[in-house]
Amino acid sequence: MSEPLPDRLSSDPSSPFHNAELLERGVGIRFKGAEKTNVEEYCVSEGWIRVSVGKAKDRAGNPMTVKLVGPVEPYLRDPAD
């Protein structure tokens, strides 16, 4: 990996931690050693992730999330050429 991943990243475009270019490259998350595919936001230094809960939406139409605490390991996924 040539460049380090940010400490905090969000998939929500209205968030100040959103980085569309990095998300297009493909960021994977290992949480407590398990691959997570429904992560909406993560923070490595604080040790938490926000994952979507089913198809439930809040009043603004955003996915409902729950915050899980534990070790977070972000990585860049290999492009399938």
C-alpha cells in the first residue's frame, strides 16, 4: 500500500469525512478479525464502525445505523483485472 488510509471515512456524501475517490478504489474493513460489507463509517483511532441495520431508514431517508466498538482494520481491495 503506497498511501495510508484515513483514520476516519464515511460513505455518506454529506459527511466531512467522505472521500469519493477513495471509496471508488474500494475500501475493505476487518472488524474484530471478520470482513464487514455493510460499514457506513469507521474510525480507527477511536475503534468503532457504524453498520447499517437492515433496510430501515430514518426520517431523512438515511439508513439506520448502529455503532460497534472494537479493533478496526481498513485496507484497499485489490482491483479485479
